[in-house]
Amino acid sequence: MTPCVDVNLFAYNAEAGIGAAIESVLAQTWPAVRLTVIDNASTDATVAIAEGYARTVPGISIHRARANGGAVANCARAFGFGPADFVMPKTADDLLAPDFIARAMEVLLAHPDCAMCHAGGLVFHGTGEVTGTYPPEHRLEAVGPDRLARARHVMARYTSAPSFWGVYRRAAADLLAPFRYRAGWDHAVLAELALYGEIRHVPAPLYWRRDGGKPVAAIARACTEATQRGLGLEDSTTDLRWLTPLITTAYTHIETFAVARVTAQERAALMADAVAVFHARWGALLLAEARAFMRARPGLAARAAASGEPLAGWMRAQIAAVDAAVAALVPAAQTA
């Protein structure tokens, strides 16, 4: 019996691209694909377009949230819908080559220890103008029996979204910790996933990413829980970790590894590995972020001191959270 793949396409105000995204799923050559559109309370024609497909194509389901929970929450939902043993979270912007799922499933079925298979990617604009191809080093090949080595491979290599949007073995994905509202949440998801199985890829550019990625700082600002819930970054209750996006990305791994489903000894080793790997990868940038935060810190502390309790205590806790991440990633002497 052919294993089914649950494709869970999440969307918010995606009327410009959702039709093409749905059609790229319907065009898959893998014979057992089930599609669920997960709408994040869109205010445009996204749901109407999806409903149009559902009326004519059997098996398309639509889940509509009553309130916008943010992109991180909606992506997390995309891992949970459907009973199949394999699941593919899918954005409403990007497209799949017709043989994407078939090629990924060939790898997953040939390697029972594989937790996820993705593919090479390219960038397109408009209706299909290809403007670039992601280089081979953007693909992940975290294989072998050493699960800590697999996680280190992901930390050292993960760069771009094409290597996140693959077909996941649900038995491994179900072991993941809740997604965090901060920069690097996807990095940490894949690093933890590598502890529970191999991550492989198909070299061919089968994942087509619309318009490419966004700057790290913009992603960090968009990923805070406050922003995801419609609040501004100037709000006094905002998580301040958006100020240090790369430090936060590295520290998010430490937070994730602290609750990973491995031994206590392995958790401690992984937390230390995160510091070493990201210091080697982004050392100068981490230092620049730390120094910028230390310059801004007195003003943040003064703002907290001028606030009444319990807000002042909350703001101090946000500052302390960044302090902890900075201290873990950058030696104190270097930030003086």
C-alpha cells in the first residue's frame, strides 16, 4: 500500500499565490497525497480561492482559524493535521516541482532512519522568472549513527528555507519541542529533528521559492510573540531578543537542547556544542550584536526603572533574557 503524505498548506492573506501553490500540490506524481489548507484568519480572498478548489477536487480540507495566531503558530499547526505517517508543511507562496514528493518519498522509504527529506531550491519572481539557484552547501545531509554529530551538522550548515520545507516522518516530528517565538526557531527545529533521525536531500532544485529570503533582522523582528500577536516592538512588554538576532538564534538551540529527548549527558554536550559551533560560524557578528546591545542596555534599564510594578519587573526579565544569551555566546571581556 502506498503511504499517504499529508500536505498542510498554511496561509494568511495569500490570494496572489495560493492558487498556484495548491495546483503545485495537486500536480504531484506521488499517488497518495492529502491536502489541508490552514488559513490564519485571512481578510482577503484566500479562503474563497481555496474553497473553489475544494468544491471541484475531492479530498481537499480547509481549516480556518478564527483569529490570526501568527506565522510561527500556523507553521506549527501544519505539522499536526492528518493521520498519515508522513507530513509536509507547506507555505502558500512557494511551489513544488511535480515530482517533489515522489523523489522525497523514495529517499524516506529507502532509509527508515531518515526523519526528513528536502530538495534543492531555486528562487523565482512573478509568474516564473527564475533569478537564482540555492548553492549545494544550503542542502543538509545529516546522516550516520551519531545523533549529536547530525545536530552539529545542521547547526553548522542550515541557512535557507528550502532545506526546511521537506517531507517529514511524523514519528520523528512528533518528538519535537514546541516552536519558539524568536529568531532561529526553524534552525532549532531542524537541529533537534536531527537527534531523532537522519536528514537527507534530493539534489535537484525541486522546491521553488518565491522572491527568496528576508534579512535576518527583519525575520527576528517578525518572530517575536508580540509581533506575531499584532503588538508593536515599541511595546513595553515586547521580548527584546529581536535586538540580537544571531545571538538569539544560537541561544534558541541551547533552550531547545535543554529539553531534547536525549540523555542528560547528551543535552549538556549539545548545549556546549551550540556555543562552539555558532561562535566559529558567526563569531565577529555575534560580538557586534553583543556590543550594540550593551550600548543600548542602560537606556532599556532606565525605561524599566521608570515603570511601575509589575511591568518594571517584566521589563527587567526581558533584559535579563538577552543578558543570558549574550553571556553564553560572547565572553564578557569582549563586550566591555
